[in-house]
Amino acid sequence: MSLARTALRLAVFEALNPYAQNVAATPVWPTFAGRQVFDSQITATLYDGLDPKTPTIVVSVDGSKNEGQPGAPDVTFRGDGREMATLAFEIMVPVAQQGASGDAVYEIGPTDAAAKAFLEMIEEQILQRLDDARMNGPLRHVLIAVTEVESQPYSDADAGILLSATRLEVSCRIRQRERWPAPGATGLDRLPNPLRDVAKALPAQSYGGKIAAGLAEVLGDPATFPALNEIRLAANLARAAGDTVPADASAAPTPPTGDVGGRVQFP
């Protein structure tokens, strides 16, 4: 499940902060945030070196769940479940406030009609970009459907005011993580889908492309689990007419191996 979330996050980041625009002479950004789109980062130094008057978007995937389907209750195997993930966008629009020296300081503060409209326009830009990217971008390899969209404005409960920031939550149905590739895979082929397909669709030098390449390098070949030495089974055993009678194992120094005649009948 976790690497499916990674695939979703990297694909969405590329949709909102395209590598092609970062290296373009005259970039055309998909949102008013420009290149000020970040991956899972809200820190005290987030605004260091950035344009204080430009909005900021932080992309994260807060969690997911895998629900079993009728007749297939085990969700740990490929195809036995459907994965739902919460894709979240923290949108922050700076507003002018008076600093200690009397100069205008741009930061998150009490919202007004202009800031509110700006937030709503950015939300619309994000949703439109998701629609575009799921058709012809890396996002198409992981996003199956959007089932719910919710906007949650931030407020200062003590002061009783709305702030110039909002949280946009998009409930997504995404491709379920598949089994690891066969041993011996190299490069991005070491990654399980959907991350593998997303990684191959990302520009190699992009933020997401470098993250995916680093993960593939760290993961290396899939782990080879040791063979089971024995299986202990508690069940009612019975043989029916026509079943092969197993060889007498009482005199053998070790239990028999391979196929043993008979069958298991459960009440």
C-alpha cells in the first residue's frame, strides 16, 4: 500500500510543479503557486528563499485503506482489494499585514474577500490539473477515480477569524500495489507497480524521477524468503474411496516430503 501512495504523491507533484516548466525560459505554471509546490513539507523554514507574496501548495497523501471484495476477504494479495487514499493539499495565500517596524509583511493571516477568492481559484486550478494529468500524465498510471472532494478552511478558534489557508482533500481510488518483480530486475524495474509505471513516465531529472530512482537503488532485488521447513495443520482428516494410501511413515527417520495421498475435508 505504501508505495502506491508514493506513486500517487510523485505523480501529483509533477502535475502541479512540472519539471519542463522548471527548466523553461518562460515557464507557464498550472497554478498561481508557480514553482512553490512542495512534497509533504510544512516546516519553519518552508518560506526561506521564496517569494513571500506567492501562494504555496503542499502535497501529501495522508493515508489509505484497502477494502476486501465479496468472496475475496484477504486484502494482502494482488487483486483481492481496492485501495482508497486521501490526497491532501495545504494551500496558503499570504496577505499583507503590518510588521513590528511598520512595514508590510506577507504571511498567512486573517482572510478577506480577495484572499478567499484566491484560495478558491487555486482549488479549481488543482482539480483541473488533476483532470488533465490523469488523461496524459504519469498520474494515469495510478489514479483510477476521484470519489469525493472536500475543502476545509483554516481558522483561529481563539480569535474567531478565518485564515488565508485551506485544506483540500481528494478521496482517490488508486491502483493496488502489485507483487515485487522477479529477482534480477535492474533500475526502475525493481519497483513494484504502480510506482514502476509512474517512475518510467516521470522525467529522469525531475524531482519525482530522482526520488523513484533512489528508491529503486535502495530496494535492490526483492527479498527471497527461505523455504518453509514445516507446516502445522489442525483439521479433520479423512480418506475417501479411490484416494491413494500414503506410504507408512512411522519407520522413516524424517517426515515424508512431496505430495502425500489423501485429502482434507472441512466440516
